[in-house]
Amino acid sequence: MDYKSPIKKLVKFFLISRDKWKERALEKQKKIEQLEVKVRDLSNSRDKWKEKYKQLKANIKKPSMKEDKLLDKRSNSKELMHIDNKNPAPLEGEMILKKELAQVNPWSRPVSHIYNLCTMHIAMELILSSLNSFRGAMKAFKAFSEYYLVEVPSWVTIENWILRFGLYELQRPIDARNDWIYILDHTVQAGRQKGLVILGVTKEHLRQLSANSFPSSAIPINEEWQFQGIEYLRADVLRLPDRFNLSHQDVRVLKIIIDEHSNGDLIYQHLNDLANETGVPVQIISDHGSDLKRGVDLFVKDHSDVCYTYDITHEIGLLLKKLLEKEPFCQKFLTWCGIVRQKVLQTELGFLAPPAQKSKSRYLNLAPLIGWGCNLLKYQEKSDFNQINPNDSLDCQTLMDMISSISTANELQVFLNQTYSTPKEFIAAIEEKMGAEKAVKFQKRLLEHANIGALRFDEYFGDIQKFKKIILNLVEVINVIQVVSIQVKNEGLNNESAAIFLKSVGKTDLSSELSKELVIRINHYLETEGGNIPQGQTLLGTSDIIESIFGKYKLFTSKVKLQGISQLILTIPAFTANITPQRIKEAFETIRSIDVKKWLDENLGPSILAKRRQALN
């Protein structure tokens, strides 16, 4: 072939062309090698699963008569008439659900998902009910897979399910009605962000709870606290016709707002936005945090029919703090308990150690400490210290203490530092040395001074007698709190709450000034808050339910490093949900992973851990 172009240009052109063809040939060769590797891997995988299938098939045993009946029942079940042939329920090693089958087949799969609803349901229960970690749930599935034909989802997959389900619950349409009750509070963790959570329950639901509950006629009496006539109130003190105690599934999360700062105006705006969606509530209940109080006050100013109630638990905590901080013996008792706990926890007296005191809500959690004080006084009164040390022995200090009362103390020197396993053995040795007639005169005194368990008890707990009076006074205080807490948290709050409380407390004998002052202040609270509730209505008196949900959320997130507000905030709506296969199917066919990411980007931004990794890696 003749070329008209100069040879110099042709050489350059041919070199470039050769290099391009060479590069293409190399790419094709590389692709061929990749395909060969893929074919090899697929062949190996096919052979592996084929062998596994043969082994399983060989191990399948004939169903028993009981299993045959179960299979017949399943085949005839109306709920399972439309079973997807592509997703049959496992016949061998099948995990039988104890709950009634839902409207959907729990062995079916949501659209575009590879795991069935049963697996999803179990995974979510492991997280939300049992508070397993995500990796812990995955390992639980692995353990089950050794004996049952269950799929093993990755922990990342399980986390994704929880977040999607939580977002679905948060974004579910809210019925617009005029009987909503808002319960709101902040959750604060590391970082500047605050999470405002607003729970909702309707008056209609409260009425259903009251109608379905059994009346209670007794306050539980804790016999361990009964000491020298001081005990919990008797069974005829209160009648409890209603039940206003809420479970997590009785409420739903209406709103979660993440803010870097919070003030009254922001709270007011959030309440207005929510009221436009749900209707104006009949009641708002919260603590008296400055931002919450101002925001709710502004909202109530615009909607005069709304009743704003201060949570009784926070009120009791503040009242106790004001009363007991002024009581010197109470402060000394609390300090002494803390010191004694540190001293005895790692000794043979560890089983007598006082309970640890909480740094938050310290005075609200005094009941276990007061109960311990009463029990310790009873233990001291019984004078049986064998659990500490059953042996008897005389040491120099004990002998010196007895010299003034026993003229024959010198004769006892032979018993110095000798240990006897029982008091009977100790007295027998003394009688043998000194004679029974002489020893019987100071036998009781010797036993008191020589019992090693009693000496060890007195060394650390002997000062408990100094605090006997304040302990008995605090028992009365706890009794008063018991009365008002059970009344308000079970019966709710209304115009008659103060009168009912005074009538109940009037049946008890209160002798201490502390308990009488507390009664006056609690009565003032009930008159004020109960007076704000419309005549003839009974509403909630406590926001304990949101504190309980926060406690569960923080317990779950305590495993996370740098515990700031993170994507796990979406577990809160999931905690309050009624988890069923039907609802799981709806959630996963409605909410995608990209929807979760979008919500987190819009409301949360990068987490503290993500910022740390970006800054320090």
C-alpha cells in the first residue's frame, strides 16, 4: 500500500496506533482473567452449596405425628391461604411463633428485601425489648443457626432495620383530634445538641386504660422496713379505682427536634407547629426547665384552654432537696453511708454495705438507703453476727476494756489471741480454767467483748445508733411520698386530689416535723396543679413515662463511644411501637435507607464520633 504522507509522520502514526491496540489487548486479557476467576469462584460456591444441600437432605428426618398436625394446621390456616410459593415457610427446624399469626405471612418478605418478616421481627425484638447490641443480635442469630434453619443478618443490616422502623414510626400520620396530652422533655448528651422529644397520649386511651384495669385497694407493704412500730401505710389507706400508669406502648412519639441551643421562643414555635398538625392539646406536662417553662407558658397564653401541669416527681425531688439540705443529721447520715460503703465493700462485711447513692436525683432515691438503715438497726438488735465471723477471741484491747469490771482479768491472759469456733467452746475453756461458779458471773460480759463478728460490726457500723432518730423520721417522709406518688400516678390529677391526699395521710401517725412540713408543701402543690384542671376531669400528673424512655435509650446508647446525640435517636420512636409483622412490612416498604440518611443530614448533621475521626485520623 502506497502512502502519500511523509515517512516521518507515518512512523509516528503507526507507533501511536500500535500502542492503542496493545493497550486494548491488555485490557481484554485482564477482563478475561477476571471472568475466569469469577467462573472459578462461582463453580466452587455452587459445589459447596450443592454439597451442603445433600448433607441437609440426608439429615432430614420424617416429621413426627405432632409436626404433621402442625403442618396440617398451617396449611388450613386462613391467614396463610395466600402463601408466596417463592418463599415457603421452613418445614424442618421451624421456629414456631408463640404469638397469633398476623394478617400477613411472617415467612413472607417485604418487597425488594431478601430477609423474611420473621427474621426481621426477631432481630428488632432482640434490640428493642432485650436491649442487645447490634453485634450481639447478629451473634444470637449465629447461635440459633447451628440448630435451626434461620438466616443470619449482618449487624449493619439490623441497625438499618431499626433506624428505618424508627423513622417510619416518627413519620406516621398523626390523627388530628382535640384530646391529645403532650409530654415533653429534653435529652442531653455530649456536645452542644439537645434533643426535644414530645410524646403524646389521648384522653380516650386513658379512659380505656382505666376501664380495663382492676381496682386496687392496697398499698404494698414492704415488711423489711417495719421497725419498732414504723412501717408503710396499711392496706386500707388508699382506694385506687383508676390506672394512669403508662407503658411505653401507650404513648407515641409525636416529634423529635434537634437544636444546638434551646430557649422559650423555640419551644413555643415547636409546640405551635405540632399543634397545627395534631390539634391543640388539652394538657401539657413537663418539668420546669427554664426554656420548657417559658415556651409552654407562651403557648398556654395563646390557648387558654390548655392545662399546663408540673410533673409531681420533679416537684417531690425539689421539695426533698429543700427540706433535707437544711437537716444536719440527714447530711451527716448520707456522708457516713458513703464513707462506710468505701471501707467495707472489699471486706468480709461487704454484704452489709449501704447501697450506692446516685449523683442525680439523689433525694428522690433515698428509699433504698433508708430501707437499708432500718434493716441494719434490726440486724444489730438481733446480735447475731455469725455471718461476719462466728469465732470468739480475746485480744489485748478487749482485755484492757474489761479490767475495770473483772477483778480476775489477769487469769484471762492465757486466752489472749486464742480463737474458738463457737461461744460454747469459748465458755467451756474459761470454766475449765477458772471454774464454772466463778466464770458464770461475767460470762455475758466476756461473750460481748470476745465475739469477733460483733467487734467487726461495731468497728464499722456502730455509729448507726447515732442516726436512729433521723432514719425513723425519714421513714415517715418516704411514707408520705409513697402515698402521694401512688395516688397521683394511679388515679391521675384532678380538683379533689388535695382532699384525697389529706384524708389518706390523716390515717397515719406522723410525729416528725420533716414529714409534717412535707405534707403541707405537697398539699399546696396538689391544690395549685389540681386547681388548674377543669372541673370533673382527671388528667395526668406525672411525666415518668418520658424519663423511663430516656433511661432505656441511654442504657442502649451507653455502649457507644462519645455519647453524643447520634442516629440512634431514632430508636426512641421504635421503643414505643407495637412491633408486628404487618407494621414491619409497611415500614420497610415505605421507608428506604436513603430516607434515613436524608433525615439524619437535615436534622442531625455529622455525629461527634464522625467529627473526631475526621479531625484526628
